[in-house]
Amino acid sequence: MQTFTMVLEEIWTSLFMWFFYALIPCLLTDEVAILPAPQNLSVLSTNMKHLLMWSPVIAPGETVYYSVEYQGEYESLYTSHIWIPSSWCSLTEGPECDVTDDITATVPYNLRVRATLGSQTSAWSILKHPFNRNSTILTRPGMEITKDGFHLVIELEDLGPQFEFLVAYWRREPGAEEHVKMVRSGGIPVHLETMEPGAAYCVKAQTFVKAIGRYSAFSQTECVEVQGEAIPLVLALFAFVGFMLILVVVPLFVWKMGRLLQYSCCPVVVLPDTLKITNSPQKLISCRREEVDACATAVMSPEELLRAWIS
């Protein structure tokens, strides 16, 4: 009987200890943790896009939601008990969260995530090492090289407002000088060079992020060539002749139009000979007076008048 009593005491003690140890994790969290916490937290950061990822919590036939919070450098140093909810990841379904808009400074960030299923909430899982955006992976920029007539044009992929592009281009020939141009944004065609006919030009580019002070590797070099030869001598001769004709025809045309306008507005009237004055006015007046006087003093007879009229 005594042995049986001791066995019962040991069983009750084991049950009590098991219940006590099972209750400890619940007492150490803010809420009762029934769900397992998300595991394997990591950040995938490429071209300043930051994605927090974790292993999903398995709940057959149920939808598990996740919440993400973060701490900046100030919060982690001075207010460690304060965590800020992520802008886009409050009760999200997928096992990932885009925290790009939350990571706004080049300082270490702490990140944590927990699962929620109905009224059940898991414990928080914290990213093992704080994340700093200066560790982002910068890829080689995509670019498209085209020629618009004799113009060399480049269009770079749009990676966002934080990205600038350093473009190097040169004429493909021995000893050619390499030119460098800074392009402030992508997605817009940019003129680089006026090319010479028959020559080939090569271009490469790399990204630059001022916020973190880092460059990417250069892209693969791409070259384009303008087909054709120099302007033929005959074409140049025709151009010269046409220019000379213009120099001759235009002044002649202007002079001729001036003459036409002059004759149209102020025509020259030719007087008949009877109206032309050949003598001086004074002499003409004296002659007219003498004729009047002679006519006044000479009186013709009727026979003379008839004869003069018949003749």
C-alpha cells in the first residue's frame, strides 16, 4: 500500500512538472502562444528592394496571417520596448513582407514576425542579425543601345529614384578616348554622341546609389555601327552648284520684284511731242504774245477766208 502511494505521488509530481514547464513559454510572452512561431527569418535585398522572408507556419485547412514589426537604430538603442508596425505587412497571408518603405536610413534595423490564426497568436521571431540596407546587392543595369540616324542613343532600365547611371562610351578604334556621362534617371532615351558614317561605337554602364555610396559592376559592352560612306564628291559638287545658283538667283529675283513693284505703284507716263516744252518758258510766252498781236491786227477778206477754207 505504501508503495502504491509513492507511485501515485511520483505520477502527480511528473504531471505537475510537465504542466509547469509547458506553461513557462506562455508566461514569458505578451499573449498566450499557442501557434508555433515563424522560423528561418532572412532578408533578400536587391537594388534597394528589401524583402523579409520566413518559413510558413503549417495549419492544415486554415489560413495563417503574419504581422511584421521593426526597430530603427534609435528605437533599438533608447526605446527597445517600442516596435513599429510595418507599413504593408499587418496580417498578411504570404510568408514574406516588402519592408522597402520601412527601411529609410542606412542604419541597422531589427525585424520580427509572428503568426496569427483566429484568436491564437504565436511568439515573436526576431531576425538573428540586424539588417542594413548598404548590404543590398546591386545588379548590372539593363540598357538598350539604338541609333537614330547618326545619333547614338541609350535607354537604361528604371530602377527607382535612388539610382543614377554612369555611362562610358567610345569609338571602337585603337587609342580611342573613353567618354563618361552621368544619367540621372532610367526609362528615358538619352543622346550620347553624333556618330561618323562607317564607324562603330561601344557603350557600357553601371548603377550608382548615392544613399549608400556604392556602384554596381559594369554591364556587358554593346557596340553599334553606322553603315554608309562619306558624302560622295558628286553630291558635294551638286550641293556647291545649288548654293551658287541660290546666290545668283535670289538677288536677281529681289531686283526684278523691286522693279515690278516700282512700275506698278509709280508708272512712268510718256508725254506726246505736242506737250513737250522745248523752249524756255519766257521765250514761249513772248512768242505767244506776238502771235496774238498779229492775229488781232490782221483782218482777212471774205474771199481769202473762203479760199483758205477750200485749200
